[in-house]
Amino acid sequence: MKKMKRFASLLLSVVLISVLFTACGTKKSNDTNNAGSDATGSSEVSTSEATTGETTSGETASGDTAKGELTEIVVGATVEPHATILNSDAVKNALAEQGYSIKVVEYSDYIQPNVATEDGSLDANFFQHVPYLDDYNKKNGTNLKAVANIHFEPLGIYPGKAASIDAVADGAQIAVPNDTSNEARALLLLEKAGLIKLKENIGLDATINDIVENPKKLDIVEIEAAQTVKVLQDVDLAVINGNFALSNGLSASEDALLVEDSASDAAATYANVIVVKEGNEESDKTKALIKAVTSEESKNFINEQWKGAVIPVF
């Protein structure tokens, strides 16, 4: 009898232990399944967000560009007048008609736009003239290409103490930029005004040492280009670069006594150009950009916006 009781007790213990293990196993299985549900849920949210992002950006789930989306052209430019031209409705609309949009990255220096164009961060840049580009390529071992002449920022003779060119007295002071290219342009403009005479055919190589006639014995004061506008009230006349005149509220058409014209040697040499990396001269983006910036609408915008302070040369 005692043996039967022991057997029954042992059997009951085995049953209880078996039930306990079964319950634990069931809980563990449920926990594992719940963890799997959480992971699946996170994955679905992430996928949903990615899909939403693709749809918003105009792309399908497969990554193909949705019909009607514009292809972006990224162009680096200095602010005035270059970025203003690129951001104009005239340029944007002309690009949109060709299936493109434009993103303008503004720079305050003349180095980084070329660096970014060379490394492919930019599709093009717009801020410089060919002499500067040639010098940059030579010094940096690059071969960036100018693909279109766009505009010319003319130097102008502005009145200081003298109200007009005819009012310039003997011994008057005239401020001119002291860098090589701009000084030559300034001297040619003074020659055009009839104030001096230069060596024959000296052209854009002219310096003050090439003045062969100075009937009024004018004092030609050479100073840094940006300072010419600052000393205007202290001299009789000053020859000022277009960009510095613009930034100081001077109008070439209203304030200047005489300005360079679009047919001058300076205009042909110092026209501001669109520049691309070598090999991209004939790309679809380059062609579209040139067509937009050199459109009749763009020319009208430039003429109306700056009234002679910026001259289109296309």
C-alpha cells in the first residue's frame, strides 16, 4: 500500500513538472513571436516612409523618374549679376521648356566655383572671364572650358569734383584701377574721352608709361579697383569697374560720363562666360543652359535690370 502511495506521489510530481515545462515553453514561444511582430512592424514603417519620400520627390518605387519631372542643372555663381541672371524667370522658364530646372549655388570667392566644377559638384559655373580662366587652368593644372560669352560689365568714368569731362581742369586727379587688365581698360577709356593719348596699337597692354600725350598734365592715381568708388569725392574723376559701381548704387547709364561699349576690345576679351568641365562642352545640360541664358528673354531681362551697367554680348 505504501509502495502504491509512493508511486502515485511520484507520478503526480512528474505530471506537475511536465505541465510546468509546457507552460514555460508556451510563454517563450509567444515572446519570440511578439518580438518578430515588432521587427516586422518597424520594417513596414521604414519601407512606407521611403516609399512616401520617393513619391514626393517625383520618383516611382522602382527609382525611375516620374513623367514630367524636371532634370536639375547645378550652377555655381557669384551673386551680382551672375546669380541674379540665372535665377531670373527668363532663364528658369527657358530651361523648363527644355525639361530642366536650375539650382544656383552662390559663392563669394573666385576659387571654389572652379574647384567644384572640376570635381563634378557643379554642372557649370558663371562668374569669370577668359583671361582669369586661362590663368586658373595654368596654375592649377585643370582644363576647364568656356562655352558661351554672356555679358560684359563695363568700366565707366564717373564724376567726382569735376561735373563733366569738359570741366576737367589742368592738373586734375583721375583715379584708375591699379591691376594690369583693368588699368589698361581705364586708360583706353580716358583716351576715348580725349583726355590722353596712348602708344599706337598698345591696346589692353597699356600702362601709364604708355601715355604719349597728356595735354592737361593730369595726375593719374593708381589705386586698388575696389577703392576707386570710395575716393570718388576726393578726385576729379574716377574710372570704376561695373560690379563696384553697382554695389555702391551707381548706374552706368545715369551716373557715368562715359562707359565701355559692347564693341570694344575689352568687351570681347573680358566678357563673363559660362564654364564647364572638359568633356561636358556638348552635354545636353550644357546646351540647355546656354540656350536659356542666351535667349532673347534673358537679354531683355539684363538690359531692363541693369540699364547699361551689365551689357549682354550674345
